[in-house]
Amino acid sequence: MGRCLISIANYDQGSLFSDDKLEQAARELEASGRYRVLRRIEQRASLPSSPGCSTRRAVFLDVETTGLDVVNDEIIELAMVGFDYDMSGNVLSVLPPFSALRDPGRAIPPTVTALTGLTDEMVAGHVIDVKKVHEYLDQAAVVIAHNAGFDRQFSERFCEGFAALPWACSLNEVPWRDEGFEGSRLTHLATGYGLFFEGHRAVHDCFAGIEILSRPLPRSGRTGLDVLLESARAARFRIWATNSPYELREILKARGYRWSDGSDGRPKAWYVDVAEDRLDDESDFLRREIYRRTDMEILSRRITAYDRYSARV
């Protein structure tokens, strides 16, 4: 502690809080081995693209809602931040955000207010202009969300334009734990990179998600965005273990299967998504270990980024 106070006291008053001096102080603290410094996520500077380099535009999206029920709950905040990237997964520039509040026509639950800071008074009378949402999405090649299974279904229900675009999930399509991170929440990932960001408002999450994806992963060295886009481009198959014996459910759960109760129109069954090259192996597993019939027909469906995470699957 003494070293920290002496070091800061040595700065002349006129430049005590300059960026360079603050960074110097942070590095001294880190060099001591006794401190870890988190840096605030700031607006990224634009990077030049190489001549002849092909670029694309992505939109990072986040919604805040009155609850988790896609059918009965409502969006109360929608934020989108567009950014341009090259085909190697490098973020080149970040666009001004789109952020809007929406009155859900009902009281916001206290638990939601505690989580997001949004109150009934803040959203009263607000609407989200669907035309402006379409305009913001106009040049997007992909929509990214940190839990796309949640955000996509709410977004598609609100605006049909989201259904026409491919989606990618930065929560589930980047192997964060394999790369050494303790958790995959945005706050955990930011901390892992020595970063922090403001609150839980939707636009803050978008900027944080882009910054995290722009950085090299600790073990592979690839950017998170590069890994995410590779995953999004790959087709998968959803396999349904229809009419599987109840007593074998733990085997399915241990293998990564999830339960669908059939309330959304999908089969009432355990299911799993697998890469295309695993389709035959997974089908054989079900015939051998679950049904114990070699002639059992396995229900499956090919899924791409255009329908992945959608309630339409």
C-alpha cells in the first residue's frame, strides 16, 4: 500500500489523472504481484482493413424483458451495436448503437428492476420503432447475442426481420472454459481479460460482448469472433430421442441431451444438437443404448444459423 501511495504522490498535480499516468500506476500495481487491475471497457478505435480485404457487418444484440417466458413476457429494452469485421475475425470498427425502451403494458417485476435498473416510470409511454430496427439491420450479415436461445425468440416475436438473418451465440459457441475462463457470463469473461463494464443495461452488454470477442483467446490465440463465426457457419443436426424409456433419462442427460416438454410445438422428448459428422454415431448410440433396436428410425433435423436458436426449430 505504501508503494502505491508514494508512486501516485510522485506525479505532478497537473497530470495526476492523465491516461498515461493512470496506466503507469496500474502497471506498477500489477508488477508488485499483489494487485490485479481491471480496466474499463472503452469505445474501440477503428482499425484499417487491408487493401482488397473482404469485410462484413455484424450486429450484437441484447434484450431486457419482464421475465423468461417467451410467450407471455415482453421486451422492455432492445439494444443493438453494429460492427464491421474481416474474414479472419478481426473487429475493424464499431458503429453508433441503437437503444430503445418499451412500455410492456404491465408492471415490471421487482426482480427485473433489481437486475436491470429499469422501472415502470422509465419505460412508461415508450415504444420501439420497428421501422428503425429494420433499418439498423439492413446491412447485417449475422446477429450475435450472448444467449441467443433467449434473445432470438423474443426478438423474432417482436420483429419479423430478425427471422431472416443468421444468428450466432457468443455464450455457447465459443469454448470459454477450454480457453481457461472460469465462467462464460459476460462479467466473468471481462474479468478474465482484466476488464469491467457498467451495469446490466442492454447496450452496455453489447459493447462488452464486442470487446471480448475482439480479443485473442488465451490458449488458441484466435479471436473469439473468429471461433464464433466458424461455429455459426457449420450446420448441425438436432436429434430427438422420442419415446425413450424414462429410466434411461440420466444416460441422456449425461450425454448432453435436454428436455423439451412439447409446450412450444416441438416433440415432447429429450434432444441434442450435434455436428454433421456426428449424426451417424449419435443415431447409432440411441439405437444401441436407448432403444436397443437396430432398425429404430431416429428423428433428426438439419439446422443452420438461419434457424438455430429460433422457436421455429
